[in-house]
Amino acid sequence: MHALPHDHTGARIKRLRLERHLTQKALSELSLVPYGTLTKVEQGVTAASPYVIACVARALRVEVATVTGQPYVTELRADQLDVLIRPIREALDVYDLGADPSISPRPHQLIADDAEALLVSVRAGDIKQVATLVPGLVEEATTAAHAAPSRERWLLLASLYRTCYDVASKLGYADLATIALARMDWAAHRGSDAVFGGMYRYMRALTYLRSGEYRTGQRLIDLGLCTLEQADEGRERSVLTGQLHLGAAVMAARSKNGDVAEDHLAEADRIAAGTGEAVTVHWLAFGPTNVAVHRVSALAELDEYGSAAVQGTHVRIPHDWPASRKSHHFAELARAQMWTGDLDGSFRNLLAARKAAPQQARYHQTVRETYAGLEAARRQLPDSFLSYGSWLGA
């Protein structure tokens, strides 16, 4: 049988625990993770759920990324993506230096068209292309905004900072994602746009969701909803409001509050009935499909894997839905199926996640944890399964 990678999440948890001279029982009590679950995770017998990872990280007082091993540096280096991170950092760092005299910005519309193309490319899963192009566009837009300040120029810069966040979060650079969000908020304030303010708080809440700080994440969601009340009524405000409710639903589910999660899903469903499929509104893919997809995620976070698997297989993804969202859904469905024992179905959805957005799937924590869980559960592995592990770098 193909062996689990030496440094899987469970092995990292064990190493961190031993560094702190803690027994498994002591860590179980500190993290509130059941002893049996913790021992199986450390042994690689059971995949670590996002909830378990967050609880352990909080108990050990380390970042979630320390437990998950992100960013996956070896794979990033193999894909030549690691060298693209530094230029993004540098572009984010010159936000307050004024206009760069060595840059002559093109007309606003040309920069805006390129920025929109990057938003589309992120949703298509072309992370490498976006990571290559976004630093130069950020620097150009920064100079344009400082040289001739206007609402449109500041909001264009905010949009490019959002793209930096997308790249950083998908590649596992949590610190860089946080910096990009701070820059987004900085530019949005100068553009005086309540919708961007609401979107910033939604994305910031997601960073707290990943780190297991659910109470802070919910406070950001509430603040985002209040901010959106200042925006003009219309489809744009409705879409952002609905998306905030979807984020709140997953937040509540991961903190094991099913009733609150259902309330947020119901409200998002009501809003989606009015907006319809609004894929291109700030490229959030909000609409009835996204509500259905988030319901599957919420059920999985509540450990209701059977219901999540059943509902997930009945979700019908529109043809024009962003590849990145498709890939994320297939990864979530694969996780639910793994826990129900449908190992073949789970692997089929891991393959679907890779097919939809290969660059994203390769660095997706759920894909990696699910693969590890399948690997531990199987007795006979087909060649296609082993090659998938090689592709992941496992």
C-alpha cells in the first residue's frame, strides 16, 4: 500500500504536541477534540477536518498554516510559483509612496480592462498567469490613483488588491492575504464605496474562518451587513448581502451551531430568489447554485456527512459557473463522501476538482486532507490514485 506522506497533518500535530511536552490526552482536553479522533488523526488513519485543525492550532497557540504545512513550498517551487510571491509583496508595499516617477500609467479604461481580465482568470483557475501579471498592474494603478485621484481609480486599485488576496489565499500565503485585504480596505475608503467595504469585511471574515476564530469572523460579518446598509439599494447590494449570509452560515456550522447556520442559509436563499444567478457581480458567483453549494459545506462542517453527500450529488452546476467554484464544490463533496465510506465516489470528485481547476486543486487543503484520508482507508489503490498523489506531491 502506498504510504502516507511523512509530514502529513497528523504527523505535524504529533510533532508540535511533543515539542510542547503534551500527552495526547492533555492535547485532547486543551483542544476539546475527542481523544479517539486525535489519536487517529496523528496516526494518519483519519483525515483532519478544518474544525479539528483549528481547535488543535488554537490549543497549541500556533497558526493553522503551521498545522497544515502551508504554503506547500516544494510544490510551489516545482510549479515555479514561489518566485511570483515576492513581486506581489513588493507591489503591496508601495501603496503609500505616491506616484512612481518611473511609471507612465495607461488610460484608466485600459488598466480597468486588464484588472477585470485578471478577476476572470482567477475564477478560471489560472493562478500562475494572474500571479505573474498582477504586480505590474498594481504598481501602475497605484501611480495612476496617486497622480490623479478619483473614486474610479481608487476602486480599481481596491479591486486589484482583492486579486492579490485571491492569489495569496489560494496558494496558502495567509500573511500575504491579510496584507492584501488591508490594502483593499485602504483603497476602498478613498473610493468611499460601501459595497467594497462590505466585501472587504466578508473576505476578512473568511481569514478568521480558516484560523478557527469564529466569534471574530461573525463580528466581521455583522459589521459587513451594517456597512452594506449604507449602499444604494439594488442587485449589487443584494448580492453582497447574500454572500455575507453564506459566509456566516459556514462560520456558524463550523462552530457547530446548526440553527444559526440554517437561518443564514434561508436568508441567502430568499435573496438569491430575487437576484437569480449573479455570477459576474463582483465575481462572487452568488445565486441559487451558490446557496446550494454552501448548504453542502455547512452540512459537512456540522459533521452531517451523509446529508452533505446526498445533497451535494443533486447540485446542478451551471455550465458558465466559474471553474474555481466548481473545483471547490467537488473538493467539499469528496470530503463528505470519504466520511460516508463512498471512497470511489470521493476519488471521482477529487478528479473532478482537479479537472475543473488543476492549479487551485493542487494547493487546496481539503483536496490534500481528503486524499490522505482515502489513502489511509484503502487496501488496494489503482494506478490513477497513486498518480494523483504524485501530482499533489504526497
